[in-house]
Amino acid sequence: MHFASDNSGPANPEILAALAAANTGYAMGYGADLEMAKVTARIREIFEAPEAAVYLVATGTAANVLALSTLSQPWQTLFCSAPAHINMDECNAPEFYTGGAKLTLVTGNDKMTPDDLRAAVEGEETRGVHGPQRGPVSITQVTEFGTIYSLDELRALCDVAKSYGLPVHLDGARFTNAMVSLACTPAEMTWKAGVDAVSFGGTKNGCLGVEAVIFFDPAKAQEFEYRRKRGAHLFSKHRYLSAQMFAYLSDDLWLSNARTANAKAARLAEGLHSAGATFSHTPQANMIFAALPRATHQKLFDAGAIYHLWDGGLEGPPEEEITARFVCDWSISNDEIDAFVALI
């Protein structure tokens, strides 16, 4: 009964098999392996972007901050929502890798709105050389509250950014979970909406540890290569990243993993709802925020369940409602979900 994070689950057996197959003989390093050429071709195919520049790194933080540093200057500010991963969970890595660019938080809850984004942009670049200049907009999809921007919402945000000449980055750690929920194509959720660069996640969706950074305008490619190397994120034995990503994108493994994780979360959400839980946000992908009485949380933890409490601890009135985050990955079983709900 492990619902802490989709980072906590195992790697898919097909990924491990691909790594074992790659672990024979010799291959050129630093991204010159033959498998990387297949990865680039495959990503260009599924994103309908034949000129896209494609790079691999091992972590989502590296993907986000290296992409953003390539799109920005140190004297600029990056626009994102308050709960965005780059603001809440990356230990000021964006500021570090951009050489000092700050973050401007767009007001709102889980998702930015065009009006709030416009107000945030208008609030910057007002003091000449004494203040930050406007920089990239970063959108998190799936959001950190488990919600999803619709295609219309994405297009509207990108339109605001473009009206000020600002590039758009999509933090897609759970990219495929969002895409299958929207029943859209990768192109529709990125460059066709106005996105310039995307961090295309693999780790949370069954890979051992690999993320792709995709620039739809290859003009930024050389700069990214320099920044990746200078930032110590260019793997020498790069074939082990390539092998994961190619296996992930072969035989629609990326799609089936995401569909499974979303379906498991829907099953859990149905059980939580039937048990009387209240939801902070309507679940749309594989992450749920729901409140239960403190005494129920204590019973679940005592039974071995693992998940994160969000707005309180186990000390206090037993009847008080405490929100928790529950995340399902591709590997969680229906039996575990049903046993968890039965305890509630």
C-alpha cells in the first residue's frame, strides 16, 4: 500500500531488459551512441517535429533547469505558479543554473490563468536596469496538485507569453499521464499550443532514471550542449540513458504505463470517495489530494500504508480532517488499492 510517489515504484522490466542488452561490448560515449540516434528519430516522430533538438539527462531537475537556463538570461525573471516544482522542490536550482535569474510567482491556486500571467508579466520590466527583465514562462503539466491544463488553457497561456515575446517551457515530469488523460497528441500539448521547450519525463512513468529535453527550435541546441556539459549533466556512458528512453518509447510502453497509473488512481479515488473522503482538487491523472480524519490516517499508517500527509500531522484531535497526497504508479496492484480502501 505504497502511495507516496511514482518515484518510489520499480522500473518497468522492459526498461531493465534494455539496460541489460545495452551492457555488452562497446559504444561511443557522451551521446554519440547509436541508440541515441534512434531516440532522436523516435521523439521527432511522435512529436511531429522533424527538426527538434533532443537531449537526455538523468533527473527532472536537470531537465528543467538546463532548459530554462538555455531560454533565459541571468538578469531576467522566470514566470511560474507558486506550487510549480521549480519553485517548491528544486532547492533554487533554477536560480543557480541560470546564473541568477529570479522566479516571479503567478498568483492563483494549482493552475495559472491568462489574466494572472499577464498581470505578473506587466509587473516586471518596469524599473529599467534596476529590476529584472521578463523571461520564460514555465508551465507544469500535470500540476503539483494532480490537475491538468486543457489544450485551450495551454494555448491561452502561450498566447500571453508570445504577446510579450517570451519563450514557454513545459515541465512534463508527468507529461504522458496528462497527455493520455487529454486524449491528445504530444504535438498538440506542446509546439502546436506554443511551447518552445519541454522536459519530457520518463522516471516517474517506469524508467530507472532518464528525462528528455526537447527544443522545437534547434537554434538553441548548441547552447544547451554547452550548458549540459558545464553543469556536469553529460553522461559519459550515455548509452544507458539512451537504452532506457528508446525502450520507453518502443511498443507504446510510455502510453500503457501512464494509462495504467491513471486508471489505478481513478480506482483509488473512487474508493476514497465512497469512504467519505473530501477532495481538494478533482483528480485528473495519477495524483490525488484527499482529506480523511486524523484517526483514519493513524490506522492506515499502523497497517503499513505509506503516503504523505499534506496539511497536518498525526498529533491532534482524532476527528480533524487532514489532507494527504496519494500517487499511483504503473505497478500498484488492484489488491493493494482495495485493501487500502477496505481499511478506511
